[in-house]
Amino acid sequence: MSTAFIIPCAINNSRDTELALNQVLHTLQSIHSAAPKANTALVEYSLQALSPEQKNSLLEASSLLAEYQQIERIQDIEIQHDLLKADAVSAIASLAWFFGLCQRDKLFQQTKHIVIMQAGAALDQATLAAIEENESGKFIFSPPENSSQDEPASVGSAGMRFNTAIWSLPTEQLDNLVQALWQSLDYAFERIQTGGYSDLGLALYKYLDSSEIFYIKNLCQQAFASTKSH
């Protein structure tokens, strides 16, 4: 299969861990229905480790479970600020770590497209075809949106963000993604230290080259068309 699917998740950061687990399984099920032979990787970044029962459920439904080990700097954010900010930074850090390892070990040599999906999103055949048939060689996102964070984000002059419910890239853009993720992580730490906020969608809008983005209208709306979870 030339498309790999990555699902970042933080099950134990949720107030309802059973619901969070079911959202991940829902996304995996939709991928297996649309692309039965696809490889699926979970990047789990909960601040509290998964239980053996949770791990077994995830391993049975996916190709790979990668558990990000929280660094002390992120743990301090939870203590000094709140879980929301720690979760946002962890999401960036875990993807920087995971894709950095994939880049180093050349794990995507047999892969053409990498699709990243938020837990709870569903993949359908039309969305998969739109991604796999795209030959632009660019990142694929929904058109950017105005930031709606309670705290001002101050990301660029427009205050815009990418919706990261579902997005993708061709493997030739992996180096650019890894660079942008590490920049995004540094930026997130900086924002929080100065009393602000940043997350994956805000920071990627800031650090990805706009000339390397291809937009598909309603991409994320389609991903949640069959579920009430967001």
C-alpha cells in the first residue's frame, strides 16, 4: 500500500478515556474499510502511560503503536499552567519525535503518501482518492481558518491556523515537515513561557512554506461527516 496513516492520540489526557479510546478505534476502523491493506501507526502522547488493556486494544487494531515519553519540560507545563497547554505541546513534540525517527530510519521508502488523522475522524473513499490522486507534490490541508483560541495566538499577522483533523504530505516533503515540527515545538515553548498559547495547527501555519500547500475544500468537514465527535 502506497499510503500510510498516522493517528496522534492522547487517550489518558481525556476526562473520558473510554470515549477517547473508542474514537481512536473508530478512526482505525474507517481506515481499514477504505484502505484494507494500509499501514496504520498510532503516536500516543498521553501524560499518563497507557494501561496494558488499552495497549492491547490499540495493538490489535493498528500496525504500530509508538508511545512518546514525555520530557520534563512538558510535565512542568502541566504543573505550572494546565493540561490543555501541556497536551498541545505534547502533540507537536510527539510528531517531531516520531517523524524524526521515520526520517532517520527511512521507514517510508515504500510509501507515497502520509496521511495524519485526528482521533475521531473518519476516512471515506472520496477523501482517500482526493489525496492519493493529487500529484502536486505538496502538503494537503483544508483552507486555513481564523484562530478561535480563547487566548490570542499571534501567529503571523493574520492569526490563521490549519485544521489538523486530516492532512497529508507526499514522502518527499518529510524533511520539510520534520524541520517545521521542531520549529513549531520551539515556538510553542516560547509562547507558553510568555503567557501565550500555540498548538499544531497554529504553528504549522507559521512554519510550513505556503507555496508548498495544496488546499482541498471541506477536507476536514468530510472527515467528520459521519460522526458527532470532533
